[in-house]
Amino acid sequence: MTGYGLSSSIEGDSEITIEIKGVNHKFLEISLKSHEINNDIDQYIRNAVGKNIVRGKVDIKIKFKSPSETKYFIDNKLLKNLKKSIKDNLSIEEHLKFSDIKDIPGILNIETKKKTNNKFLKREFNKALKDFADSRNKEGMKIKKVIDKKIQGIDYLVSKILKQSKKNIDRRLKLYKEKVVSLIEDFDEVRMGQEIALLALKHDVSEELDRISFHSKSLNDEINKKNGSGKKIDFVLQELFREANTLSVKLDDPNSKSFALDMKLLIEEMREQIQNVE
């Protein structure tokens, strides 16, 4: 699911902005963009996201402004070598000034580090993550409403097909019997009834309708669970589509076939909605 979270704050001489964006993805993929955090903070952030998010491509941007600390180091060994070289080659012993050595590579080293307030950074990240999770939950509730409506549509179509199917069986039995009677004068009525029943059963869709109703209930139960699984919902929808496809093939009544095709369309729409849901 998509989502967005943002947190921005100032504390003392530190300022931080954290932005989290998420888009649909079959697996969890975390992209963290910041040159101002250490490995411990990087791992903390990834673990926190992994605990809250199962699937999705998550991009995290961290902008951190904080005071810098600069340290200067003089390599005494190189400095001694420089003095010795001057003495040996120029035969003089000279007192070197700072201006004499500051531009010589390796002798003067400067190290600048930013003072990172890790506690402040973690607190703001958790705020952004909560904002991100809340936005995904809101989208999830919207998707749930859509799925609920489509499940109701499937249940309605099942009832319509079931009602029509019962009428079609009676009509088909009568039609077969009339056709046989018109062709044969001497016949075994019991045997004829058996054969007609077998022919009628080829078009019986009660098992498919029962399985569709079962999968529809399973789907409804799963989306109403607190910790429902997107992968399980996707699997149930695959099974539901398979049964609906078989149903549409077996039905020969135009009205019933139209209901079955509408059902397949509803299932396809749900599969698109649910594909990347956790």
C-alpha cells in the first residue's frame, strides 16, 4: 500500500526533517538516504520499519543539521623527518613555523565531525513512522470498504445464479423428455429418466456455487481480522476466480452466464486492489 509520513523539529542547535514514502511492492524494500547517520542508527531505522511494515517499497530521507566539531592533528613522525631532511640536505637547522608546514600533505590533518543527537533523531523518526503507518491504515480501511462491497456483489450474484439454476434444471429435464418422446415410440421410461438426469447433472453448478460461497466467506473473515494476511487474501481470490471461471463455462443460460461474467469482473477488480496489501 502507499503511505506518507513526515516529522520535522528543532531542538537546541539541532534541526531534523524525516520524510517516509511508501509504494506498492510484493516484498519489503527499504531505501535510506542520509550521509549523517551511523551504522547503529541505520540498523535501528531498518528494524523499526521491519516491525511495522511487511510489504512495500519504503523510501526514507533524513535531513539533519547539527553543530560540527573540528580537530587538528600533527603527524610528529613526518614532522621530524621533514626537519631531518632540511638539516641533512641544506646543512642548516631551522625552527619551522605553522605557515611552513600547513600546506605540506600528511603533516597537518583536519577532522570534522557533526555532533549527532541520536536520541533526538530516534524520537523524530518514530513520529514520522507512526504518521506513515497511520496513512497506510487509512488507505487499508478504504480498500476494505471497496472489497466489502464487491463481496456483497458476489454473494448477490451467487443467489441469482442459484435461483436461475433451479429453474433451468426443471426446464432442461422437461425439454429432454419431450425431445426423446418425439423421436422414440417404444422406450424404457425409467432408463430415459436416468439418462436425462445424467445430462442435466452436466450443467448442475451447485458445487461451484457452494465453493464460491465458501471462498467468499473466507475472504470476508480474513479482511475483517486484525492481522489479516494480504498473501492469504490473494490466494483466496485466485481460488474464487477459478471457481467463477468454471461456473461461467458450465452455464448455458444467457442470464446466468452474464451473472457469472459479472462475478469474474468483481473478483479481478479485487485482485488488483489486494495484490500488494500486507
